[in-house]
Amino acid sequence: MALADINSQRHILPGYWLNMTWRDSKCQPGLAIKHMYDLLYNKPVKVMLLSGCSTVTTVVAETSPVWNLVTLSYGGSSPALSNRERFPKLFRTHPSAIIQNPTRIRLFEKFNWKKVSILSSVEEVFVSTAKDLEKECSQRGIRVQRQSFYGDPADAVKTLKRQDARIIVGLFYETDARRVLCQAHKQGVFGRRYTWFFIGWYSDTWYIPPPEEHLGCTAKEMKEAAQYHFTTESQMLALDSTRGVSGMTGKEFRSRLVDRLERKPGDTGGFPEAPLAYDAVWALALAVNCTIAALPSDVKIENFYYDNHAMANQIFECVRNTSFLGVSGRVMFSDQGDRIVQTIIEQMQDGNYTKMGTYDMNSRNLTWLGREKWLGKGPPTDSTIVRKEILTVSIKVYYVVCALSLLGLILTVALFIFNRRYGYRSIISQSQPQCNNALLLGSALCCLSLFLLGLPADGITLPTSIFGSLCHIRISMLMIGFTFAYGSLFAKVWIVHRLGATESQQLANRHKDELKPLLSSYAAKCWFALPPQLSMSLQDEETPWHSIRTLITGLASRQMVGSALRKVSSSPFATAFSTKRSPSTASSIADFLNQPIAAAKFYLVIATFLLADLVIICLWVVVDPLKRKELKYPRHEDTNQEDTMIEPILELCQSSNQELWIGVVLGYKCILLVFGLFLSYESRKLKLRYINDSRLVGLAIYNVAILALVTGPVVTLLIRTQADANFAFISVTVLLCAYISMGLIFVPKIRHIHTVPPTADESQPGLKNGTQRMSTSDKSRYELMTKENEAVQQKICLTEERIRQCRRRLDLLTNGMEGVSSSSATRTGGVSLSEEGQTTFSSPTITTHALVELQPPPTISTQLSASSQPFTGSIDADEAEHSDSSSDEIFL
């Protein structure tokens, strides 16, 4: 058609006839090279070459400069053909494939698609187009995933589905397009959730597979898969009524071409590009006509040969400057030899293409007609919408815990005021109110920490920048609050246990040693008063009774012995355990556990725990600080919104060595809890006047220890990733510990102050003259000492019986002694024997303890016979002082 129209025009190539010799390369580069050599090495000489598809154009355009020939392509769309260094003499009426990329990107932006996928075959034209599209999308902030295939596209389509591709740009030839569409139907990559973009120069019925291809998909399935896809193609037919250089409009050309075809246009390959080929021949004729006019009169175009550089350059310049209105629109070339045209956008609707609009790349203006259709309510999303859902504490749970915590804070303030207001009452002053204030402070801090532990909650969000600081603040508040609260309880039970252990040790030592010094002193004084011979004979005696018996056998007269024995049996030394205890002894033991305790001792215990907490917290913050970490759970579909997946995310406080720090904190706290349980159990029967609530403190420690020991492992290991359960478990534990501890410590005090007036604080009903009532601790010690006193009295009775037996034996022994001169032993402040044979004591203050064991009397005749010196018994005042100082060993 083009050759006939050109040759019919008298003003085009006057005097010349334009001929064209053609060969079918079948888009095969090798075959195209063979045909080109045949054409060049056979006459006539060719002035210009025309080529079709991009692969053939590539090899022809690279080779033609060797023969100084200009190549004009009507079907080459590869972006690589725009390289002037590689293709210095190439022009094309077919726009470059990359000219459609700005149109595609404009559509992506129009429908708010931020993620697209590219599927291309391995031909250079499509690979280069895909690379250019990926580059342009990246500059516009659109994410691109690219897949390519060679031959069978099944694996590539499966990959797209696995990648959740929704917006797919296909870059391949028509035959490959049918293979891709069939695989898309098989894999389910079509329909409401997907949108495909294909190349617009396919035939209108390209999706219907010919029988010889054996794709495995029916025409109905292919039509279903192709429904509502978009195509973008450069404008190839002028739509206005303006007539071009050929004298026809675009519609007239199309109608004329259809009349010449033997089959339907949709079934004719290359039908859309026919206007481009028609205009390419017109561009060639106009360029040759320009060259003829530009040549000197003596130079003819028919004299052109392949080594004529001057004429070749003139032809090149005439082609480059060509500009005319053809049936495809305005024909003109850029410096790279590319055609500059608008892009037409179409959509397949019910098997037919419908124009959606145009895009002018020069003005970057999109003209949209608004005729698009979708299977759903609107355009599909570029991917499955993943909506992040932060797992937070339920707002109802948070408000309940906050209310209980606020009530706890009010209660701590009220109890602190109560503690200060009634500090003068003995039940308050004798319960270490400073420790009770520390308990209140710790409980308040723990309640305050719950306000932070529940964040973020539903509807309450926090900036990510402060999340790490919040983590350390709430953990520090909880640790320090626990230290003050539990540390005050621990300090009390620790002091009680220490004092109880000291009292038990002292009592044991006194019971063991209280009789030895007194009895040994008394026997030694008697022993050293004997004659030297008798004294030497007594060195082998093993018991105090041996010394006493030897002393008695050395007495001068029976009357003196009898009087002395009566004094020994009836003196305060022998009857000490059958009478009441001296006032000094009773007050010494009674005041041992009832003396005031300095508050500094309790502060020291709490300060030690607090220092350990501060060291751990500081090291944690400096060495391995806590940071925000997202824990993602498996996605699930949103039942309320179509094509939406919900991804639950839990915000956690996490450090690099989280397990190490948790182990240090829990290990340190657990040791204190277990040790507190042990001390509470060991001191359960002890009560101090100035820690009058020690039993209640023990109960509070039981409560805190059991709850904390259960909560720690459960929260740390089992439910850390469950927001509501974790927060509720911690809150219940903290609130129970705080409320129960404050109730155990303060409720009895409140009740006592409410029921007992201040005047009756220290008086027991029924006692006169304000007699002090005995505390529970004093009663326990009194009962214990009473039992011990009864046991000692039984031993004394047994000892007295043995003394009487010894007296009878001494009477028998002394009846036969005659000639023994009587002498009187005088003791200054001690024992004296008078002339009348009566034994007297000059001082009634001798009080001591004697435990005399009856020993079988040995034969002492030898000892008595060896004695020739009179006995002088001397018991001085030191004995009295010693016995006085030891008189408060056992409380009667």
C-alpha cells in the first residue's frame, strides 16, 4: 500500500520509482543476517534497510554501518536500540518499549499500588525494559519484584504466587503470553485479587490458543484469566480527522487495510503495527526525496554505492530531520532515533479492548476516561494488606488494676498518718514504726509501678523513643518497692531471730556453768584451811563432796561436826533453789529481750538490700540496656475486612542477655524469700517487747514468699508473651502482697487503739496499783524456769538425804574419838565455832547454789591419824560477794 501510494504521488521522487526487495527473517537473527548478506551482495544497490522485530533490528542495525546504510525499523521496540554508540545509523517509527514505563508508573500511582511484580522472558528487549521499569519504580518509592523465564513459565508463575504478587507486568511475545496466561489460570493468579499488564501490540484475540500449541487450557479458561487486564501501547493510529501526507486519516487507512486482508484483523499478526510500517516507508521516501534535492546537480542518487560516505551522511541527516503527519500520528525522531508518541491505555472487558485513556510523556499528563471495571468493589490491593495489631493490655483490666492500685496508694497514705498520729501509744512505738513506714513506702512504689506495667493499653499508645526508658523505670520501681516492703519485714524477723539465738545461748551457758565456780570456791577455801598433811592427801579427790567429807573427818569434836552439818544443810547455800530468786537476777533475764532496739539496725538491713538493687539496676542500664522488641505472631485473616491479614505484635522489653539479668534478680530475691521463711519459722515462738508484732510479721513473710515464689517462674517462663494474663498475674500478686501485709501489720493496731484507752495500755485488768502485766515472752520464760527450778529442787532433796546418811556415818566414826581437843574457828564475816560448841554465821548474806552428789565414804582412818594439827575453818567475805553476783542466774 505504501509503495503504491508513494509512486502515485508526482511530487514525491519525481522521475524515480521506489522499489522494495524483501525477505522474511521470521524474527530469527541468524536468518536475518543471511538474508541481509544476500541482499547486499546482489544488485541493485540498496539505499536503506528496513527491519521488523527487535532481535532482527539489533543484528541488522549493528551491521549496516559497515556498508554506510541507514536502518529504519517499524517494529523494533527494544530500549537497547536507543544506544547511539552501538547503533549509530538506526531510526525507528516504533516507539521504544521503555516509553510505556512512565505510563505504567502513572497508573501505579493512580491506584495507589506500592508493590508490583515483573514477569519477563529472557529476550533483550524485555530484559532491558524490565530493568528500566524497576529503576524508575525505585525512584518513585515503588517496590519491585522481578522474575524471568525461558520457555516454560510455570515455575516463575508459582514464584509470583508464593511472593503474594498482585500487580503483575508481563513482558514477552504473544506466544509466551498465552503460556503465561494458562499457567496463571492453573495457579489461580487471576481474578478479583490480581491485575495483569500486557503489551498492547498483541492481536485483539491473542489470548485464544490455537490448536497446535496444546497449552492445556480451554478458550473459556483463557478468556476468564484475561478478563480486566490492562495494556499499554504507543499510539499507532491517528484518531483525529486530520489528513496526513498520504492524504488519508488513520481511520481511513484502517478501513482500507481491513478490506485488503483475507482474514479478520484480530487474527492477523502485526495488524496493530501496520500504521507504523506504512509511515516508515513514507519516511524513507521523504528522506530519499530530501537527499535528491540536497545533492549537487552532477551527483545522482542512483550513483550511490556502499563506500560513498558523503551521500550516506546526507541520507542520515534527511532521515533525522524528517517530520510529517502520518496515519500513526506525527512522525519525528529524537536524537537517539526514537519515535516520540503518546501512550494509549486499554482494558479487556468481556473479550474486547476498551480505551481507558492516554498519557503524554512530554507533558506528563494522564487523560483518564473512567471506564475501568473490577471484579470487586474497587481496584485490588498491591498485596495482602497486613495490618499490624499491637497486643496490649485490655483497657478494662488496666482500669480495674489502676483503681485498686489507687486505693492502695490512698490506704498507704492513711496508714502513714495513723502511724504518726498514734506514735505515742505503746502498741505503735513498740512495733518499730520506722520499719512500718518503710513497708508503706514499698507498698506505694509497687502500686505505682502497676500504672506503668500496664502500658501500652488499648487506646493508650506510647512513643517508641521512650519505650526503653519506660522498661527500666517500671522494673526499677517494682524492685525498689519490693525491697522497702519486704526488707522491712525481713529486718524485723532477722533482729528477732538474732536476739532469740543470743538469749538461748546465754541461758545454756549459764545453766552449765553457774554452779561450778561457787562450789569449787567454797571447797577450795575449806581445803586450804586444813593442815598441810591433810591438804596434800586431798589432792586426789575428784568431787566437792570428797573435800567436804575430808574436812569433816578432821574436825576436833562431835559437837562442832554436828553444828557444821546442820548449818550446811539449813544455810541459804543448800536451800537456794527452794526459795524465790533475788530481784537482781530476775530483772537481768526479764530485761534481756525487752530492752529497746535501735532503729539503725533495721535501717542497715534495708539499706543493704537497697544497695544491691541499685548496683544491679545501674549495671543493667549501662552494660545491657532494655530495648523495645517486637514479637510477631502468625498472621490470620481479618473477618471484617476483605483481603486483609492481621499480624499480632507484642511489644517486649528485651536486652541482649535478658536471661542472665532475670536470673540474677530472681535468684537474689528468691534467696531472700527462702531465708525469710526460715527465719520466720525459727523465731515463731519468740516475742520481743519492742517488736511486738513479730508473729504477724512472720505471717506476712509467709504470704509474700509463697505468692512471689509462685509468680516469678510463671510470669517469666510461661505467660510472658500473653499481655493480659501477664499483667493480671503480676497485678494480683503485687496487690495481694501489699494489702495482706498492711492488713496483718496495721489492723490489730487499729483495733487495739480503737478498743483500749491510752490509760489502760500497760495495765492488766484485776491488778492493783498499776502492776505491769507480764508479756507472752515473759510468761514463756517463767514457765521454762519454773520447770527447771522444780528439777533442781528434786536434786537438792536427794542431796539432803545423802547428807543425812553421811551425818549418821560421821556420828558413828566420831563416837570412838577421844582426846581430840576442841578449838574454835573464827571467821571474819564468815563461820565461827563458839566455846559452847555452837556454830554461828556472822553474816546472813551468804547465798549460793550447791549441788552435792553423795559419794561412798572412803576409809579415812589413815587420814585422820595423820592429822595432828587443829582445823581452822575460814570462810571470808569474798564468798559472799561471789554468791551475790551469781544469784540472778535462774529466774524463779
